[in-house]
Amino acid sequence: MNETYYSRDQVLEIFGVQESFLDELEREELIICSILECAEDKVYPVDQIERIRIISTLVHELEVNLPGVEVILQMRENMILMRRQFDQILQALVKEIKLRLP
């Protein structure tokens, strides 16, 4: 699978944040960078770019502190997981109903 990565400089430019902001997010383990042999600097996969976007919005626009961001991200992940589980249950119900209908 060929995953897309963004360089640290690209991330700084896209979000208009300081390098210290990314360093803090990494220290707090809110984001995880990757190190590729072919890259000179840290890189970020697409899923981490989405997390950075969410974190940046929470911190800079909504003034949420990093502990609050961590709670919100965990709640978001739980909601996504619950939605997937709900979708699976719903698909199973639809399949069962189709089997029972003449």
C-alpha cells in the first residue's frame, strides 16, 4: 500500500503553526510522526494530518487546552468506533430481514 506523507515543512505551511506547536503535540503524544529512509526530516501520514487539523482548530479557534484536546480526540475515536459497530449491526439486520421476507 502506497501511503501519502507530508513533510514537516508542508504541515507548518498548511496549518500556519509554529514548529514548537508540532513538537508539543508530539511530546504529548497527540500526533505521531514517521521517519522514512527516503525522507530527510520527519513526515506525517494523512491520518495524522487530519488529527493536526482537528487539534489546530480546537486549540487556536476554540481555545481548548491540550488535556481537553486529548479528551475530545478520544471521544471522537469512540464515536467513530460506535458508528462502525452500529453500521455492522444494521447491515446484519437488513440481511436477516431480506432472508426472512418471501
